[in-house]
Amino acid sequence: MSAAPTPHPAPPTEAPRDLVGIGIGPFNLSLAALAYPLTELDTAFFEQRPAFHWHPGLLIDGATLQVPFLADLVTLADPTSQWTFLNYLKTRERLFPFYFAERFHIQRAEYDAYCRWVSENLPELHFSHQVDAVRWNPERSLFEVDFTQLDSDGEAEALGRTYTRNVALGVGTEPFVPEPLRPLADAPGVPVIHSADYLAHRDTLLTADHVTVIGSGQSGAEIFLDLLRNRPAGHEKIHWLARTEAFAPMEYSKLGLEHFTPDYSRYFHALPERERDRLVPGQWQLHKGIDADTIAAIHEELYQRTLHGGWPDATLTPGVSVRTAGRVATTKVELHLEHRQQGTRSRLTTDAVVLATGYQERPLGQLLAGLDPYIRRDSAERPRIDEHFRLVLDDSVTSTGCHVYVQNAERHTHGVGAPDLGLAAWRSATILNSLTGKDPYPQPQRTAFTSFGLLAHDTRDPHAPRPVPNQAGERGTMVKLQG
């Protein structure tokens, strides 16, 4: 057995970095790309994986992004950046084919390839570096970031420490498995897998006698469609179950999409906490519905299988929840179902289950344990996050000008746009503007035709929303109408 690596903390004389990013997914990759031309910044981004990969288990052939290609890492903040998707195509000599293809929504696999191109060319990215802890050092008025450098087998090779004025958390999300199904997902034998691992198990699922897909969102729809297309007509043997009342299309109207603008993010952040918490669950169709083209493709595939008589052996049932689940012998799973509208219960025996049940924010408790005394929380014990995407920390920290920024961990404060790729470049630009105290990426004053609240009258700039204090002294948008 090899000896444990010994720590090598940064020497006291080492100049602190301006920014350390933790995690390299699309959001911190966007931040790194926009920080690259700001040569006055000393940055480093750490990721425990050996290379960039974006949802590799869901790169199904033909599956497209649900945002246009302009929602790349940088364009909506700086269309002249060398890291745009169009410049990626140019370096691959694919601009003309893309032009003639007339694709506004690119395939997921192409987005993944684009991000990997960016990640392979940015020098500030450090893969195979696992961040272990972040602490505040009051003597130096800096954050300490401890990390472990991993070898090619993912084993610890060396320990290190760096100091930084600012941290950007971009650790992403993790698959969510509902409680009744966790024992099955963790046990060997009958495949009960999360959609995040679909492609790794696809061959097994295609040969299973009966497959059940659980989940009404885009991933569930894409997996159901892929299985349907690749199982024999008349012997499909697929169930698709969902808790929602319908297999509903995603809200994709032009005005509906304005919920994914900086204007709405600012409006949402200014609302009282209780109102934000009331809004988020009711907005599920803005980000958890199914793309209309995918719905149409599913219906077309089902219809084609009726042309020669008979119906496909595929059952699509919304409004159903899984109460409990267990194994039958060692080769099957039994799902105990409840239909809320009917008030009825039933059992379904299946040979494999795909859980298209979404993702949840990755817990930060262990990583940020050293900062816990400094973090200010809301009434639900969630971290408070200000309008610049900074954790609200004790004044003893923020008075030094040091901050912790968050990426895709602020839905409770900034709304449904937090995980949306279309707001990545804007959020990164906001962070860099705040961090530098300058304006390297000027932001538009207005981004939506919708005015999400009542606005105070201001003759100096009639187009700029100007929130006014509400009765609770918080920033809000409600004003008394003059009659």
C-alpha cells in the first residue's frame, strides 16, 4: 500500500488568487471563458473528473438542446469572444454546413463537443483536482481552498492548498431518486437506473422483456421514444408513468420564455421569500415539461405502429405515483402504484426501471463546513444569495471585499432561470462585473417586453425598471397607485 500523500499548503508568500472556481460544468466553464481575456485576474478552476463531460448518459442520437445555439458559454454576454459556438464551428471548418443545416437548436452531443473544445483550450482549468474544503482565514483575510490531486486511476496523488479572494461554486446537481425506489437503485440484479446513466445500460434495457420509464419531463420522453423506436412492433412492452396530471408540453411561447431573462431574475429576487417559495412549484411547466417536437415524434411513432392493425404494446399513464416497490424473486421489480384522481391502487411487474426523476442541488454542507459560521440563512435554513449571486456572509468577511459566488444553486432566490443554459453568460458576466468592481461586460438595461411588476414612475429613464422599497423595507416593485 502506498503512503498517503502529504499536504503541501501554499507558502505564506504566495500571492492570493483573485478567483477559484470549484467544479467545471457549463456554468463555471462559462465563467472561465469570460474571465480569460481579463488578464488582470489570476484565476484557477478545479474539477475532480479527469475531463469535461456533460450528461454523457443522455447524449441520445438526435436529442437536441432546449435552448438555441446562441445560449452558448459566452455569446449573450460577448458575441465577439473567441469561445463562441460559431467560432468553434469555424475552427472545425463546419460553418458552411451549419449555415445550410438551418439549425437553431443543436444536438446535445454537439454542445458537449463544443464545451470540451473550450475546456481543452483554457489554461486555467485543472482537472483531476478534487476540492476538499473551503475555509475563511481571518488572519490573512482570504479563503483557503484545500484540494487533492488525483492520478489516472482517481486515487489521491498529492494534497495542496491555495488562497483566494473569491470563490465560485459550480458543483452542479446530482440525480434524484425517490425514496420508495432508493433500495432498488442501490441493489444489484434487476436494472433500476437513473436516466443520467441511460446510455451505459441501453443495450440491457433493449433486451429486457418489459421496461418501465418513470418521469414526465424531457429526459423521460426522450428515453421512452428511444426505447419505442428500437423495440419490435407489437411487442414493445413499455410502460411510461408520471406523477403529473398529463404529459404536458414545455411552456415555449415567446412571452413565456421571458421568465428566463435577467429582468425576471431581478424581479424574482426582489420578491419576499414567502412569495418566491409559493411561485417556484407552480412554474414547473417552464422547465419540466416536454418539448413539443418530442411529443409529436412520440405520437407519430405510436401512430405508425397502428398502420397494419392493432395497437403498440405501450402504456402511457400520467397522474400515477409509486407508493412502494420491491423485488419479485431476483429477476423482476414490483411497483405499487396509486392513481390520485381515481383514488385507485394497482401493481405493475417489470423487468427494468428507468428513473427520469430529475436532479437536485448537490449538498454543500461538507465542502463549506468551514464557512458555516459565516453564512447567513433564510427562514428555511437555505443560504441567502444577493443580487450579484454572492452568498450573504458575515460582515467580517464581506468587509474585506472577499465573496463566495454560486452558480445553479440559487433557484430559491433567483427563480426558474437558475439552471437554464440561456442565462449562463449573463450570470457569469454579472459575477465578473461584481468581482472586478468594473464593467468589463456591460449589461443591457432591459431584456423583456414583459414588466413583471408595477414600476415606479421615473421620467429620467422610462424604460428602466426601478424597484422601490416595500412596507417591509425590502426591495420590491409594488407602488401605491395615484388616482
